[in-house]
Amino acid sequence: MDNANQGAVPTLRTLSLRVVSHGVLHGFYPEGYCKLIPFLGNDVFKLVHSPNVPLETEKSMEKVLASVCFSRVVLGRHNLNSDYRKMIYAQTLEKLELIDLKTSDMKLEPKPRDGMKRKGRPLRIAIISGLKRFLNIESRASLQMLAIRGHGSVFPRGWMSDLTLLLPAMKSLDLTACYVTNRDFAILMESNLQLEKLCLSQTAVTSMKGIGSQKGLRVLSLEDLQIRDYKHIREVTELQELEVLDISSNQGDHVTAKAFSLCKKSLPKLKFLDLSGNNLTVETVRNIIGTHSNISKISVIKTEFDLNWRFDDFKEGIEFYTVAHLGACAKSLMFYKSNVERCKPIFDRIFHFVVTEIEEQSPYDLRKAALSLGACLRSYHLDLANQARAVRLLYAIARSDDNQLILEERKALVDTVLKALRTSEWHGNTDNGDSSFELVSWGIDLFSTDILKDTGLHLKVCDIYMPVVSMTDRYIRPFTTKCLLFLHEHRELMSTPRSRYSEADVTSIACAFFGVLKIHAVHLRDAEYTAVIQFLEFLLGLEPLAFETNNEESIEQYMAAIFIPIFHWQNHQLIVEASFNSLTLLYAQLDSDEIKMRVLNDTNLNIIVHLIRGLSIPNTSYAVRFLLEMYNNDCITSRVYTKQRLAQLTEAITNMIFVNRVRDVSTVTEIFNYIIVLSDDADDEEDIKEWAEWVLERTGN
């Protein structure tokens, strides 16, 4: 790759903001020493706060409050608790966006007459009292932009009147997917607000009667509104300042465009018109263009025109958003990156181009598609299912040699995917189905391509996957093993520096491995199990683990989980070796003599004896070495053996077993009595005899 093409150098402002945000989050600045004004504070706050991702601790919020003044904030999942309210309430806000009310404590208890206990009914949200908890007196007077993503939420009676009185300076109002009725809309239009932007997408409004009162309106979104008669939409043409109009649909066969085409009054400043999902004809589009002559951009996605390459039937100079080819998809996706519903059909078409027709795509279009997918992933509105689809498409592009992504672009894409992974929810019973699994799984596929090459971000990827894998023991086997195999491949990063992960971190992920062993071990392929057991050996070798506050019974269970699969994989020397090494490391953590005695129970002992009597010298050596390690750990002898000495004894005993056909002896008593007899002629007679006698004593023979 051409070094001259590695990407733009970050500006001094960008670098400075990163340094300051790091200092704020880690408390480097004494209170009052670095109180940033809102102009810079907003940029710093965006770097330390991500919608849907909570700040680490309440102390982190206190550090932010001590150093940053900000006026714009977006709150999502995990950002609506009392700690956040305290931090937000201390600021004077101009913009507030709430993108997920489902996780808030604004919910009202259902009343019997509301029937809210019936399945499928929407949540009732105390929106006005909720807003008052976030907005102090100054914020209520100064707030200019409010966005509420309602997800079908219902607000108490009279809420619209209260809202217009609470926020008198509001210029922009977005009520997407809130339950807004025609009556609520009429109250809004009769208020003293002078709006410049209004979004009523996916609400229950069916008529624009009264909209003409908002003379200064520049942006109006009516997505998914069922306006069938032109008399219910014609008043929109009174908005002579209107520049953007959205009358699209996500359901298809929408007729709002036809109703709008019958309006004869022109909107002279209208630049963009979204007709997506409408039942369009050439006549309908031509009438609209003829009436509103200054339109320069029209979206026709999910219409009969969305696969068109050319639009010769219409006025020249108009740019159409379509999904006709990969380049068109990239442009449309970049435009609609924050519109979840509109992204779906675009993703479908990109999938067709980058999965089934990847060889036919130009390097330029592949690169543009990757960058647009990255922009889409950076949108905090995108749900988990679409995040997973976006990462899957990125993987398809990244594995192509023709993507032409430069180093800085690859770094940005990796950071974006990692941010998406941090925002994903990992609770036992979510509404996300398999989306969480898919997001992490496609992320692993993506990071297994050359996208990480020369980025220096491998360890950062492992940092993200560590907490994810620690919860995978309850998930499906292909997903679990995929995560574990990825970490195994990058295990050398986890031990450099050694202190990077705490004892709790290592213990947590080790427990996930034990979960795989207990549930899925015999179902894994040879390569999968080899990687799992070798990585477990690696983890156990990092440092002693804190198993459930040093619960030795847990260690006993984990040893059993390792012992049982050894018999299944007795023909795979790497597995047998790593298994016994792991058992040795676990045994060293036991203090209870009672539990130590149980390690050599009948089941485990039969496996050891089977390997000693087997035809494989390495397997016999591994089993003997394990018994020697147990013996050495218990300090039965006054001499504590070094690793070198243990290796010498292991080799001597293994050779003794094979030269003298000890494997032909059937029981543990006969085997170790025979070894005692043979030791009379050995150079290490005393050591071998004491060890064999210890085994017989430990096994009750």
C-alpha cells in the first residue's frame, strides 16, 4: 500500500480535544481549573459520553461536572438514571434528545381503565415530569431542540399543552413514534411556538390542518403518516420557507405522494423531497416536479423507480436517491444513516452487490460502501439487528482485495465497530433475539480479515471481547467457540503487559471456558477443542485465579470438566498435554486435603491409568508428569523438585514403563507396585519409589 495514501493527519484541534477528554474522564484537572465553555465542552462531552453507554461510575460523572459545561446531550439506554439526571440538570441545555424511553423510570403505573396490562399495549410515559427532572429552570427557558423517540409510547392527557408552555423557546421538535393524535397536533399549531423543524413520523396524525400557522418551518417530516386526501395535506404548501419535506413510507403502496401531487401551490424553496415507499407513477412525479420547480433531490427508494439507472422522463439536474447499483446504495446510505427503517432496504441491496456480485464491483464503490456503512454504525439510532447487518456487510467488503481502504479509514472503521460492540446489550432475556450474537460473531469475522493490519488495534479488540466472552457460557456453541478461538489466536497480546487484566478479568473469562468444557466439550471439532484447552492453559498460567472467592469446590468442578474430555481426545497429544498442564495449575491452588484426595477419584484415576497403559509415549509422559506435579505440590518429600528435575524423573519413569511393558499390567495397584520393584535398578531409585508409594497411598491401595 502506498504510504502516501495512509490518510489525513489529525488536526491540532482534534488531538487537543482527545487529550482534554482523557484528562477530564481521569480527573487530571482540579475542580474549576479547566472549566470548558459550551462551545468546546460539547465536543469534549461527545468524546467522554456515548448514547446507550453509561459512564463507568458516579465519580466519572462528578469529574465531567467539575470540568465541562455542555449544552447538547443525547441520552439512550442506560443514560436515564438518577446519576445522569443530576449531571444533566446542572447544565443549561439547548438540545436534548431521548432515544429510548423504555429503560427510563418515567413509566406510569397502568390504570384499570387504560387496559395497560394487556399484552402488546404501549408504555405510558410521564413525559412532562420526566423532562423536568433533566431540565433546570434555565434549560426550560433556553431549550431550542427536543427529540423524543417514543417507540409507540403514550403520554398523559394534556401533555402537548404542558410541553409548549414548559419549553417556550423551542425551534425544533421531533416526536418520532410517539402517540401524537390530530388533537395533539392542533394544540401544537395553536401554541406560541415558532418552529423551524417538526418531525411527526410514525405518529397517529392524519391531517395537516393548521400547519400553515408555522410560517418559518423549514423541515417537515411526515414519514408513515396515512394522508390519503389532498385536502388534508394541501395546507403544507402554505409553508413558503419549507426546504425539506418527507412524505415517505416504510410499508409500501403509500398514496401521500399522489395526494401531494394534486396540490397546485408551489413551495419555492423546497430542495429535498422524500417519496420513498409511495405508489409512484411517472405522472405523479412529473406533476410534483412541475409544481415545485426548485427541487434538486428526490428519494425514490422502495418504489418502482429505485432500480433505475437514469431518469430521462424527468427534469434534468435532479438527483435521485436509489439503490440501482452499489455506488447509489453508498450515497443513499450515507444520507439515511440515522433512519433505521430506510437503512433496511439499502442493506438488502448492498448485500446483493457485495456478497453475490462482489467481483463485479469497482474498488471505488466498495470503498464508498464501506465508509457509508461505518457512518451508519456511528449513528446512535441504529438498532442491534441493523448494527449486525452493517458489520456483516463490512466483513464482505473487507475480505475483498479491491476495497482500497487506506490505513486511517480502516482504523476508523475498527473503532466504530468496537463502539457498536460496547453499546450492545448482553442480558439474559432481551428483546433483541439473536442480534447480539450476530453482531459479535460478524465482528470476529471482520477482525479476522486484513482490516486490523498495521492498525495497532488488536489489543483494543481483545479488550472488548473479554467481557463479552465472560458471559458466553450460557450461549450457543458456535457463537461461544468462535469468540474463544479469536481470543486464543491473540492470546500473546493479553500477557503484555501482564497487569493489563485484573485477576477478576482473567477469572471471569476462564470460567467461560470451563462452561464450554462442561456443556459443549464432546461436540467441538478437534481444532476448536485444541484452541479452547490451550487458551485455558494460557489463562491459568497468567496468575492464580479468584474462583468464587477462592471456593475450592469450584476448582474441583473445573478439574472434573477438564478430566472427562481427555479420554475422548486421547489421540490428540496437544489436547492431552494442555489438559494435564491446566490440571496441574488448578491443583496448585488447592489447600484442602479432603478435596485433594478427591482429585484422584475412580473416574479420574481410570483416565490416568488408561493413558499410562496406552501405546503413546507422550500421553504416558503427560500423565506421569501430572502425578509428579501433584506429589511435588504436596511436599511429601523433603526435596522440592525443580522443573528440570521433574522433567528428568518424568522421562525416567516413562522409559521404565515402556521398556518393561508396565502397560500390560491391568490395575493401578499392580502398575505402581511393579514400578516400585523396577525402581531397584534405576538411577533415581529413592525418588521413584517414594512417588509410587505416595500414589498408592493417595488412591487407597
